[in-house]
Amino acid sequence: MDVTHLLDTATEAARAVGPRLRKAFRSRPGVTTKRDFHDPVTEHDRAAEESIRAVIGARFPGSVIVGEEGGTTGSGDLVWYVDPIDGTANFATGLPFFCVSIAAAVGGELVAGVVYDPVREDEFTASADGAWCNGTPLRSAGAATDREAMLLTSYPSPHDLDAEGDEALRRYRRFLESFAAVRRPGSAALNLAHVAAGWSDAAYGTRSNPWDVAAGALLVRRAGGVYLGDPLAPGDYLAHVGGFALEDSVLAEVAEEPRQAGQ
């Protein structure tokens, strides 16, 4: 299968929804919720996914599409993982940190991925040949130790607090005390793209889904960084730039036993 065609299709599909998302951004669209009030969705999430599915369906009819909003359709070895807006809460309220994430896997192996930031017009792409931002090759390099590093995380989420109680707060305190800076930007895919670019040094999240992290994981790995966890299965993830000393990091405690779904 022509990986270049897969990457071009993912890029075309991501860019196709850019004008809609830019126009709707900071319009305070109506919000409904899915699992709970921490998990918002807007009409633009659904419409963007429909547009993405249309582009993919025209280029690769019948292939599997696993979308955050529309579920799983199609059959075969070619599988697309689609998050039309990763960072919906940010998008809905006007915070400019959200993206479109699309990845393609063949036979269970990630082969192409795009993370597209429609506000900044940053297009992160990855394939077996490497990783790029707006056509410029990426090199995932940065800090070697926690005290020099920027950590991007969603931890602890309300679900982490429910599952771990005070231990989640103690762990978060260790992150704050160990890292030079800890930020919670609100988009796993964009967090990973920034680690791939070397703009941040590490990213950690729990209970992610493949549509959240598949494209970002490929970006990190192809840029020379490290991604731990299975990006094609629900669960936790940890990523860092190349050269980061994970064994000496406070993150080593969460890297020892990555949890998968249901744990």
C-alpha cells in the first residue's frame, strides 16, 4: 500500500475541516456531554468527523475508520484513527490549544499520521521516512533531566482521582516538585506533537484512546523521541524527547507498569 497516498489523504482530510474550525473558534458553540460534564462535544466535532470520513471514504472506500464521534465502520487491514477535535473543551471556550488528529495503520502497524493545529496552521506529519512540521524535519531533542524539563500532562484527571484518591495528588505533587515546569494544556495529540518537535520534553496521560494518541505517537517515534505504551489500545501513555534520562526521572514510577483499559 502506498504510504505516501495514505499520508496525503490524512493531510487533505485534516486540512479540509480547518476553515470550519477557525470560523467557529471563539463563537462559544453549544456544548453537550458524553461520559460526564468533563467530556464535552459540540456540533463541530460531529460535522468535522463527517467531513474527514468523506475524504477518506473517497480515497480509500470501505477501509476501517475508528472515530471518536462516529465509532467504527468498514473492514479490512487499513484502519484510520480519527479525532476531529482533540481538545474540545479548549475549542468550545476559546483557548487556542486544540487540533485534528488522523492516523493510518496497516495490519496493526502505524504507518502515517497527521496532527493539524488549525489556529496556528501547524501541520505535523509522520511516516516511515520521518516526521515534519510544515515540511521541516523534526528532531525530538531537549532536556535530559526533570529539573530542566517541561512536562505536559492531563494527570490527575477526575477519573484518576476517583481511582487513586490522595495518591494521585501526591504523585502530581512529585511532578511539580521534580520538573522545571508542569503544564496541563488539554490536548494529548498536540502535547505529543510538541514533544516530537522538542518544544516540550515529556508528556504523560491516562486512559487515552487510540484516536487521541496514534498520530502523536508516530510523530514522537519518527522524530527520534520515545513513546511508551500501545497507541492502538486504550490505556496510559508516556512520551519524552530523545536523550531524556527516564530512569532518573520521577516519571519512572508511572513507566514501570503502563495500565491498559479497565485497569
